[in-house]
Amino acid sequence: MILAGNNLFDKLKIKAKELKYNLSALYLVYKRKDVPILAKILIIITIGYALSPIDLIPDFIPVIGYLDDLIILPFLIFLSLKLIPKEIMEECKEQAKDLWKTGKPKKWYYAIPIILIYLFIIYIIVKNIFFKN
């Protein structure tokens, strides 16, 4: 029974690495100029959803909270991959292998949209609590 649990855990770790790898490849695809605009839009949505701390269903809700991450994110990746020409995706997958070997990218400014969303939410909350008319 313990082996089955470890086996499941190992499978989940492998799937998580695949998601990270595919997201890295999608990021590289997005930067290319020869990718269709619809694919780029879906890639932005996919990467934004993956990086966003804001989920459709909050993670603190037992089981259901993580269900959206287990279904929505792989589905968005699947759709994105369908819109990208295969030769472009293969090139980017090869490049993505080396992307994380040097450590995480140090481009902190990618966090700006998420920070702005949080600041906007805080602004709305403060405005509604302290400045009601």
C-alpha cells in the first residue's frame, strides 16, 4: 500500500515537472514573431493563470480548491499547444530544457501585473470600508 502511495506521488511530481517544462516552452513560443496571434493570446492567458495567485476556486477549499489547477491549467496548455505549429513548439521545447539549468529567470518585472492587481483589490477594499458615502 505504501508503494502505491509513493508511486502516485512520483507520478504527480513527474506531471508537475512536465507542466513547468511546457510553461517554459510556451513562454519561449510567445516571444517568437512567427506565432499566430490567437496562439499568443491563449499563451498569455495560460501563463497568467499559472503564475497568478488568484484562482477561480480558492485553494483553501478542500479538494475542489486544487481541482481547478488540475483541470484548467492542463487544459489551457493543451489548447495552446494545438494552436502552435509543431516545428516551432519542438524548437522551443529544446530551448526550454536549458532555461531552468541556470536558475530561475531574474526578470522581476514579470510580477508587476500581479502586484498591480493586488494593489487594485486593496484599493477597492479600503475605499469601500473607510470611504463609504
